[in-house]
Amino acid sequence: MSDRPQIVRANDAAEPLSGVVGVSRGHYRRERESSPHSRKFVVVTLALVAVAIAAIVGAILILVGGGHAGPPPQWSAWSPSQGGIAGERQIADEVAPFYRATPATQLAVVTVQNVSSTGTEQVAVRDPNNGTLAGLTGTTAIYNVCGLGTNCAIAAGTPSSSRLLLLRREALELSLYTFKYIGNISNVVAILPPGHTSTSNPQKLTPNPPAPGTSTTTTAPLDLAVVFQRASLKSFLGQPLRATLPEQVPPLPSQMDAAPEAELVSVVTSQALFKQQLVQAQDGTSVLVLDPLPPQ
């Protein structure tokens, strides 16, 4: 006996098969005639089954994912590996090389100055109303943004409002990194390179009008610092750095006014500009005196 399965040819048992098919078709027609709404019931049933399957799949995804959409985005791609003064130096070394006066020339180097209540340098803010000095409360980080020219002046290019805005951007970035990663810092001071001037036009009463071609406007050197307290930048610490400063490579001075963050930098730093002066106290300590300036 062969173990192969028997092959049924097309003409074998044709009549019985035909009869079965005929009965089945007739029965199907009678079912359709007796149940005119059966198709609707089938559609509804399939829809309910689909909803149930979707609900089960969703529940499984929630259980597997723990109910979370995923980890929040990183605040920055880079972060310092240390805290304290060492972490501040890492921040300075990371940020400074990206700021350029020209494509081939770095804008400035950034160093960190040690400040403490018992150290050799302190920070005080002058009250514009009565002239009294009060020390900044909390721990302060000081960054000295020093140009590559004489006396920390910027060696390349000429002073301009665009270049100053770029320096303000650098001060903001230094402050954001510091507040985000150096936990005990309450204030950040960024001393900017020299080369800025203040313009005044005193309105003095004179018996005669000024002669044509003369001007009463005077200019004087102005040493600037950008000063932030942690609370003033708190809202920017809860979102990624690139949401505040979207360009990974900062613009050149000539490009700063058209940069996407130009307006934000101008607004955020406008109330953080101070005239700075280093003076020596009677006990021999150095005091960085900060005089607030009108919003720029």
C-alpha cells in the first residue's frame, strides 16, 4: 500500500459535491432573506473587536513604558565634570573658543576669579539712590572676559553695538552654564573687555547759545560688567540651552544683530549691565564695585 495521499480528480464524486454546494447556497440565500440586518451586526461586532484590541495594545504600551513618553531632553550636550572653581574653569574653557572676532581670531579668553567673604576680593553694589555699598549675598562666580590686545582689549575689529551684544551673549551663556551645573552659585559677574564709552550731554544754562559747529556732548571710558542673580535666569534653566541660544556656533559681531536670539539677549541683559571698578578697601582687600546702568 502506498503511503502517498490519494488524489481526488475533478470528475470523482462530482454529483455529491454539487449537491452539497447547492444545498449550502440555498441555505445561505435563506439566511440572507431571513436576516436582512445581519451585515450591520457583523460590522458593529468587528468595530467593537477593533476597539477592544486597540485598548489592549494601548494598555500594554503604557505598562511597558511606565506611563511616560520618554526621558526629557538633555539641557546641554556638554557639562562640566567638576563643581566649584574647577567646574567654573571648565565652563570658561568650553565657552570662550566658540566666540570669534573674525573667523580666524578668538574674541576673548575667559578666566575665573576667586571670590569669597574672607578672600582677597569681594563684590559690592552701589545703591543709585543714596550711594551706599552693599555686598552681594550668596556665593558669586566672577568671569573675566579678556580680549587678546593690550590691557584685555579686543585685538581685532572695532568697538560697536553689535560686538557688545555678542559679548553680552557670551556673558549670558557663561551664566546659564554656571547656574545649571554649579549648584551653590547665587550670582554670576562677567567683566567685559574695555573699549566702551559713556556719552553725556549736560543741559547747562548759558547766557549765549553755543556757537555753530560746537557740541556739549562728552564721552568717557566705561568699564562694563554683566551681572545675573540665579532667580533672574531661573526660567531658562528649565528648558534646553538651545531653546534660549539656538546656534551651536555663536555669530560673528557683524552677524549678531540678525541672529535669531539677538532680541532675547538684548532684553535679558539690558537690566544686567553695570559699570564696574576695582577699588582697594582700607584693610587691603580688593572690592569690585558695581554701579547699575539704565537699561541699554
